[in-house]
Amino acid sequence: MSERVAVVTGAASGMGLAIARELAAGGDAVALLDLNGDRLREAATDLTQRGLRAAPFEVDVAERSAVERVFAAVRDELGPVTILVTSAGIEAFDPVLDITPEKWERIIAVNLTGTFTCVQLAVPDMIAAGWGRIVTISSSSAQSGAPNMAHYVASKGGVVGLTKALARELAGHGITVNTIPPSLVDTPMARHAEKIGNIPSVDQIGKMVPVGRAGCPEDIAAACSFLCSDRASYITGQLIGVNGGMYI
Ligand SMILES: NC(=O)c1ccc[n+]([C@@H]2O[C@H](COP(=O)([O-])OP(=O)(O)OC[C@H]3O[C@@H](n4cnc5c(N)ncnc54)[C@H](O)[C@@H]3O)[C@@H](O)[C@H]2O)c1
């Protein structure tokens, strides 16, 4: 594929931002989607000022009709979508008895249904092109479990299952679907959890990682970029651990 259009959700911060930068630097036109309009526009401007193709689209991935409008706008502005990376996500820490129905529904709506919606809207272009790359960002907590995170872990487990189902269903169209389940990555999300005391310090956890440090967003972006390349055409339905050896 010479002309590739990538949609990256959660692109205003952390891993999504690093992935958007990596894909744009590699020559893709990148649609950056995020709820945080100010940081999103800043991120897109930074890319366009460097001569790269990028455009910001402010949206809540949990709002189906708004996401539909955004995908239509992406097609108009940049062209048919052949790469989708879903990094938009929220985390929460609550003992199971304190999880309200509203909180449960919001976590599932953003992390799982938001991922499904974006996939469903991107896949028709990929089928038409006979080529596509989908990378979901799940979580190693879906492999290991995590206390006080039943809602989050369930949503990410759903993302893993969605990824595997789609890999089988879409393989015949030249579309690969993989998930990266990060462990600890030093992003604003992790620093916020550290600050409010939901996790030990990022540096402390980093020392427990076999390679001796927490991940950085660029570690995830490098793997993602490879999964989006032609060279990864035989990799589909996989959990690609990028975790410094934490889970093997
Ligand atoms: N940081 C970690 O250690 C870690 C570990 C495992 C999994 N993850 C997952 O990786 C992904 C990226 O996390 P990060 O650490 O880069 O976090 P981050 O908070 O730095 O970035 C997430 C981005 O998603 C956006 N977002 C949140 N809800 C949204 C919505 N409804 N619609 C659109 N955008 C929305 C936020 O505005 C933010 O810009 C998330 O799905 C997260 O659950 C993170």
C-alpha cells in the first residue's frame, strides 16, 4: 500500500500519541481521534508543522453517531481508512461491591464498545481495498487479572476476544487483527494512578520488570508500526506482548 490512511483513537496522549507520531513519520496520513480537544489539536498541529499528514477529530468513542460522523469526515479529508489502532481507554479502581451499574457501563462503553464501533466503521474500506491492519490496545490485566479492576479487566478481556474473533473472520480479506496488551507503560494514565495511590510508583514497578524499567509509549508504537506493515501479513489474531518480560 503506498497511500495509507490510519485512524488512531486516544491519540492526544500516551501510547495513542506515540503511535500516531510513528505512523505519520512513516508516511501515513493519520486521523487523530480523542475526547480531549485541546491536546488533540496540539498533537495534530505538531505533526502538520513537521510536514506530515495529520488531522484532529474530537470525539467520544462511546457515542456511536458522533463516531459515524467522524469516520465520514476522515474519508472526505484523508481518504479510505486502511489502518485502525484503538488506544482510547479509561481505567478505574473499585472493589467489586462498589462498582455501580453506571460505572460498569461507562468502562464497557468506552473500552469495549468504542473499540467495536471503530472497527465496524473502518472495516468496509479495508474490505474494499483488500488490505487492512487493525491493532487494539488491550491490557496485560486481561491475562493476569487485577484486584479492584473487575470492570476494566472485563472490558479489556472483551477487547482480546473481539480481536481474535475478527482475525478469523477478516483474514480472507487481507486484513490482520492483533492486540497489544501493555503491562506498565509510563503515560499520563499510569502517572495519574500513581498520584492518587492506586498503584505503587512507576519507578518501583519498573524495577520489578525483567528488563528493569517501565515501558515507554514508543516501545508500544514500534511494535504497532510493525504490525501495521506489509511485513506483518502473516501475524493475525495474536496478543503481542510488549512488556519487558513481565508476562511470558
Ligand atoms: N499506561 C499503562 O500502563 C496501560 C497498561 C495497560 C493498558 N493500557 C491501555 O492503553 C491505552 C492507552 O492508555 P495510555 O496509558 O496511553 O493512557 P492516556 O490516558 O495517556 O491516553 C488515553 C487517551 O484516550 C483518550 N480517551 C479516553 N476516553 C476516551 C473516549 N471516550 N473517547 C475518545 N478518547 C478517549 C484520553 O483523552 C487520552 O488522550 C488505554 O486503552 C489503556 O487502558 C495502559
